[in-house]
Amino acid sequence: MKANARAALTGALQRGQVVWAALALRERLLLGSAAAVVLLALLWWVGLAPALATLRTAESQHRALDAELQNMRALAAEAASLQATPRIKAEDGRKALELSVKERFAGTAQLAVAGDRATVTLKGAAPGALAEWLVQARSSARALPLEARLSLNAARTGWDGSIVLTLPP
């Protein structure tokens, strides 16, 4: 099989040399110039253009990756600090959660505790107060959000719905 392919290639090269020799000098120059242009274009599209595009976008990608790295480090530090916090008793967590609901929502929320889960039902809770309360519930009561079903109320001034939290064991 290799011998047939080699013989066919040799025959094609010989025919090409005969055709090339039969061309006039001007035609050889034109064909050589066209081949050089095609070769240069191929070299540009395959070799240089992708490298230059990468070089142009490298700085912005580097900045974006640095920002993502900083964010990941901040999240890792937060996770480490949460893991380092001492455990609290279930009863203390429940009391801290009840107190935080009363302080932050003043009548716009109700708390129902069943076992290791607490359900907070909200009616018109301010978005800022809700965000601050979630942080406080996580830090003081060690309660973690398990499920949230919230919707913007009709007046578009607050949140209605419920949040289910897991209390510490």
C-alpha cells in the first residue's frame, strides 16, 4: 500500500515539474507570488492572529481573574470564620432567632418552630431588614436558610412569603 502511494506521489511530482517547466517565466513569477500570498495569509490566520488576539485580551482577563480570586478568598475567609465560631445550644439558637425576628420585623413576621426547623412567615418585610435579619440569624442563632418562597408584594414595597431555617442541633 505504501509503495503504491509513494509511486502515485512521485508521478504527480514529475507531472507538476513538467507543467512548471512548460510555463513562461512571467507565469512562474505570478504563480509563485500567488502561492507566497496564500502562504502568508495562512501563516497570519493560523499562527499570528490568534496569538495577537490572546495578547490583546490577556490584561482584561487577568483583571477579571484577580477579582474572582479576591472574591473566592473573601468567601474562604468567611467560611473559615464561620467554622471557627463556637457551637451554641439548640435552645439558645431558638431564643436568639425569636429575638431577632421581633427586633427586625416588628409585627410583619411570625415565627413557628418545629424540631430543628423554624419557619418565618413574612408580610411586607423591607428588603434591607430582610437581608440584615438573615445575616443576624446566621451569626447569632446559627440558623441556616433551607428554603425560601418569597414574592414582591402588590405595592412593591416589601417581601411576602416564608423562609424555612435549620436550627443548630
